[in-house]
Amino acid sequence: MLSEQQKNDLLSLIVLFVGNDPSIAARKSAFNSRTVYAVERMIEANIDCNGNIKDLVSNLVSGGRSLSRGWLKHALGGAKEIIQRSELNGYGCLVVAKSNWKTEILYSVY
Amino acid sequence: MFKTLIIGALTALLAVNAHSASDSAGHLTTIDYSPYYQLTIPTADLAGAKIFAGVGPAIRFSDSLRLGGWVTSGEEDGVPEGFDLALYPRYVLGLDATDELPADLQRLFSLRAFGVSQDAAIAEKPYRNGMLYSACDYPSCLFFVTHHAQNEHILVLKTEGFSINSILSFLEADHVE
């Protein structure tokens, strides 16, 4: 079970990476651990895209920990400022295979 | 063009349960992704299913069976205009080398971009109208469907719980009784 703040952070991350998708945003209340895992994999698949993404991940994973499965769940809930700062710093990296990831995220709530 | 295709796909979603294939008794239902790509599935399999709007039409048949797809010109994912889309799946699945391509395309044309494990089973199978490419790390599979009559768009399918042969049968509608 995710808290409201965790769901908000998760949606902010999704918007940062794939843009604002109404069909995903409308399902925010149904976000769950499977959604977290889908977003975690999406970020990992694009981590080499540019410095912004690397900075974001490194800020989310405090203490220089390595990316082991479940790292994103630990970051959610207190990541609002980090995510907002990433948006203010410029742009979300162009995520390749965007449609694939949108589908993966939607599968997690259906 | 991509948006046009998506709108077309969503329109197809609305008609998904009303469009019977060549089966006048309604035993088959067709998902019409584009004039080139249709999946024809047994109507009985839709009992209790939930059809939802993903990127294109998507169906949750049960907890372990999901099928969603979309047609793409590749534009949204960064494929350059005029690129021969028949090569897209071949590059993504590693069937053709990408060494000669620009770095940004090498990043796009990789299994990692789609979140598919490097251990996934890769296959290519001809079907009546083109080729079906697959990367399966069961129960999840990623499929690319090409059509020999055109290379302006391809069908991408993301499934859970479906075999390659199931998808082939949906493309061929060869399960007509």
C-alpha cells in the first residue's frame, strides 16, 4: 500500500519521464508496488540518457547506495523537492520506447 | 501522423466488441489497430475481460493475461523520419548490428530501452502478411509486427501470459472453427 505522498511522487516522476498522460494520471489512486517497479525499471533503462537523469537518481538514492531492486520505493514520499528541482533544472530526458513504458505502467493498475 | 494512428487505434477500441470478423455468428472479435494490422480473437475469451485505453487498445483478460498494442511510426520514440520501420524490430532485438548507426539510435534500438531482459528469448516468424518478431521473458513478451505491403508503421504488442503461437493465431485468425 502506497501513501498519498508516495503516489504523488510517483506520478511526478512519470510525468517527468513520459509527459503528462491523462489515462495514467486518472489511475493515480490505484498505483501500487507493481507501478513502482515499472517506473523503477523505466528510470534504469534510461539512466545513461544524460546527466540530468543521473543526478536525479543519485539524489533519490541517498548515500551513494547502488541500485538494487526496490530502491525507488525507499525514495518515494520524500522526493517531492528533488523531482521538482529536476523539472526546474531543465527537461526530462527523452525517454525512448515511451509507449512501451506507458503500457507497462498501465498494466500495473489493471 | 503518429497521433492520427493513435486516434485511429482508440476509435478501434470503441468498436472492438462490435466488429466481428468473417464469422457471422460472432465467435470472433477483431481488434482493428490499422488497415494493416488486426488481431482476431475468440469472442468467448472476452468474457469477464476489461478493455481499457492504453497507448492503444488493451485488454485485461484475467490476472495473468494481458494484451495491449499500438501502431507506431516510431516518431514519438525518436526514430528519424523516413527510417525503414521494417528494420526497427531487427535492430531492437539484435538481429541486425547497430554499430554503424548514430549513438542516439543505438540507445533507442536496444532491448534495454524496452525493459526487456538480455536473457529474453528472441524469435522471428513469418505470418501471412509479414513478420512477427518477439522477445519473451515469460510470462512477458514484446512483439513487433511488420507488414510487407508498407513500412510506414508497425504494430507493437506487449503481452503477459500469451505464447508466440497465440499471437500468430490472432494475426492469422487460423483458429476459425
